[in-house]
Amino acid sequence: MPSVSVILPAHNEAENLEEVINGLVPELLKNTSGFEIIIVDDGSEDATGELAADFSRKDDRIRLIKHETNRGYGAALRTGFDNARLEWLFFMDSDGQFVPAEIADLIKLTKDGEFIAGERTNRRDPLHRRIYGRLFSLSMRALFGVRVRDVNCAFKLFKKSLLDNWSFISTGALINTEILLCARQKGVDPLQVPVTHLPRKAGENSGGTPRVIGRAGGEAFRLLLRKYASF
């Protein structure tokens, strides 16, 4: 069985984080040879940090890393990747919109590939976010040739070594595209697995805002410049 570092980026997710962690731990105990959970509190203004600190005091396999200010989704993931110690990396959102137990479905496929990517087959977000997500995935496939249908699905498992020798640009939503490009550079295309997506029960969505979209556009432009500079 693989050893897995779980990265949980969290910004104002105090109402959802406990359920996510409690759902993950039993599956990790059953399906890994060892695990750690790294909670990256990305400048939360609610009790996310306090809740995460309480978990870390009770279980030394759970660690908290705090950003004093909100740096962005991609920056939170990058902090988690930099601090991960185990062979495989898994990340998911801390908003309760995924089913933690479904990590087991991805872990079972580690014998068949180095990258397993979730795909939300019935996305339960507001219409504007679904439209944005669809357009984003189409754009990333056209611009960068990434070969997944749901680029930004935040439910991915891959070998940590796939990130070796890659210098990240993204601090925002483009991080998923960069991860896929890291793997592509090493000749790895993800296995795609359908995953459940649930409506958000608490807290507020931060994706799909003009600020997030603007940041993604700027990062895409910079990534394109790097792509063509390498030709």
C-alpha cells in the first residue's frame, strides 16, 4: 500500500473542516502504509486555525501550517507540497463538497498509474461556477494540451516525484493546470475517476469571483510565455 501525504488547503472552513478530517482518517488507516494530513490555513478569519491546531495536538499525523495572510489556493497547495514527507500526494478541498471516503477509490488505482485525477460527473455548484469551470477546462486543453475533462477538480492523487524540477508560477486556480503539465512533462497522463460532488452546506465559495478569474488569466499568460520560451 502507498504512503500518502494529504494536503488540505483551508480558508474560512471552520464549519466544514472537522467533517472532512473525520472522514479521511479511517480511510487512510485502512488503505495506506502510512499517512500524514497537512492543513494549510490560508489566512482564515474564522476558527479554522484553532480547529486545525486542536486536531494536530491530538494526533501527530496531522500538522497545521498557517499563512498569516490569504495568499491564494495555489499558494496553499504549494506550501503543502513543499512540506510533504511521503511518496504520494493527495489533495482535496476542505469545503465538504467531496466525499472523503472516495480517496479509497483513487488509492486502489495506484498500482495502475502514477496520477489519478477525480472528475466531478454531476457538479453541484451554482450555474455561473459550472459555466466558468467548463470554459476553464476547455481553455486549458486548448492552450496547454492537458488531457483531463475536469481540470480544476480538487480531488487528485499523484506521486510526489512528478513535481520534481518544476518551478511553479501559480498562486491561484491555475495550480491544477501546472500540476497536470508537471506530469505531462514526465510522460504521465492521469487516470480519470468519477467522484461525487455535493452542494456546499456551510461557508462561502471563493472561486469564480472576478479577482480569482483575473488572477488565473494573468497566470495563464505567464505560463504560455514560459511554454513558448522553451521551444
